Amino acid sequence: MKRQALTVLAASSLAIGAVAAPYAYAGEEKSQHNNVEQSVDGMQRAITDAWLDGKLETALLLNEHLNSFSIDTEVQNNVAILSGTVESDIDRDLAVEIARSVDGVSKVKDMLVVDKQKADENRESDAAMSRNGFRQSIANATLTARIKTELLVNSNTAGLSIDVDSDDGQVTLSGEVESDQEKELAERIAENTDGAYSVDNQLTVASSS
């Protein structure tokens, strides 16, 4: 009687295991899928935040009433964070309104401090920096971000392994890729990006051993 009970118990355990196995596999597969989706969402969010931050910095730079060099910007999850110093309450309100007007910014976190003396000191120390030079720096950063984004979203290029540098429309690609085809594709993507005038392809192909 005991042996028969053990046989039934063993058979029941095997049956339960056979039924549960597909569900366990499905659960594991779903978990992996969710992790991939979260990774993609995180990458897209980071790209969007970087793009909005560049737009915000440009908007502040082009306003003649503000010293944008004394205002620090950061965007997190579409929320613009302003910090640094301004000369007056009016300047603080103006900076906040400019940030709110940037398309894509959902909220503005104002951490600006009104300190006329410090703001004046920042203005004097930054006066030597050429406005055109700073604009060029923004243009370089924007072009780099555009190319990097295109490389990241293309499933045939290892965007995370490719370094991109831009200087007045001249783009340099460096890093390691898996094949000659990937190297050429990365170069074509960079060449076809608006703002790129020439591409120096310094990518190396990993040796297959």
C-alpha cells in the first residue's frame, strides 16, 4: 500500500513538473523581454534628455538679457533643472519661462540663486569667451549627438562601441567594430547626418580568432 502511494506521489510530481515547466520558461522569457524593453526605454529617455538639454542651453545663450554662462542646466525625464546664479528676481523668472517654453520640457525645477555680485563676477570671467566659439561648441555637441543616436538605433552598428567626435562639421569615428561592413555602414551613417561635411573613419575591425 505504501509502495503504491509512493508511486502515485512520484507520478503526480512528474506531472506537475511537466505542466509547470512551460509556465516557468514563459515567465523567464517574459522577464528577459521586459529587461530588454526597459533597457531600450532608458536609452531613448537618455537621448531625449540630452537633446532637450542642448535646446535649453541654446535658448538661454541666445537671450541677450541673461548671462547663460552662470546658469547650469540639466534635464531628467523631461524635467529641466536650473541652477547657478542670476543678477535679479527678474532674471530668474526669465530663465524659468525660457525653460518652460522649450518644446518637450514638461516641468521646470528652479534652483537658481539671486546673487548680483557673484553673477557679475561670472559675467566678467566669461566675457573673454567668444560667443561664436561657444555656439560652435554647441553645434559640435549637437552633431555628435545626432550621429551617436543614429548609430545606437541602427541594429547593425554597435553604437555603444563607436566613439564620435565633431569639430566644425568634421567627424571622427573611432573604436572597434565586428566587420568591414559595419565599419563602412557607420561611416555612411555619419556622412548622411545633417551638419557633417567630412568623416575620418578610424574604426578598427576586431580580429576573428
